[in-house]
Amino acid sequence: EADLHKRAEKLSSLIWYVLLVVAVLFLGFTYTATHLYDNFFKYPIWFIVPVIGVLGLIDSKIHLIKKQYFLSFIGSCITVVMITATGVIGLYPNLIPSSINPNYSLTVFNSSSSVYTLKIMTVVALIFVPIVIIYQIWAYRIFRTRVTTEGVLNNKDAY
């Protein structure tokens, strides 16, 4: 088991370096092939988001070396969230940019519902999301105990 653990550590270290190379290539290619960085150059404060993503990647490696696996996992989660946010910030206001004509792009504004529909859905969400959460808590409490052989044999209603 110790040998398997060491091999897993070596593999995760190798994968980290591969991920680092892919991330650098992706960010470089994105700059040359897309308009993803336009919003970042327009509002430079947003560069903090990809920087935090890169710092999360470095943090995950540092904690991996120290064998602090949970903190390494947190660092990789930060990387995933921040790099995803980088894409969202770079695309804004586009959701799906058109390669034919920018006027054909789906944007946040031309893809949303009407204001009235959004108001109705907000009220519906405010009413039903708490109901669903309460139901989930109730169902979890009802089914929290394990099913055992004795429990089934001693229950006259069991199948």
C-alpha cells in the first residue's frame, strides 16, 4: 500500500506540471486567438481573478509537497473557480459569441427573459427553494439510519 501511495504522489506531481504547461499555453493562445482579454484591458482590476487562479495552482503544489492534501484540494478548487470566472469575465456580455457577425451573438441582455418574467421567477424561487431545502432536511433525517438485517427481520411491514 505504501508503494501505491508513492506512485500516486509521483503521478499527481507529474500531472501538476502537465497542468501548469497546459494552463500557460491556454492563457497564451487565448490572448492571440480570441478577444477574451478585451474586458481585462478595459478594466485592469479584473486581472486579479486569473492571478488568484494561478496562485491557487501554485498553492496546490506547495501543499501537495507538504502532504497537506485537503489544503491542496482547496487550492485546486480555487484554481477551477477563478479560471472559470476568467472566462466569464472575458466573455461578458456575450454568452455565445458569433463567429459570423458580432450582432448575432447571444448576450446577457438579448438572451434574458422579460423583466416581468424575472420578477415572477424570483418570487417563485423565494417560495419554493426553502420548501425544497426543508424537504431535503426532512428526508435526510427520516432515512439517516442504516438498514440492517435485524431491522428488516423485526419489522412486520418490511418486504
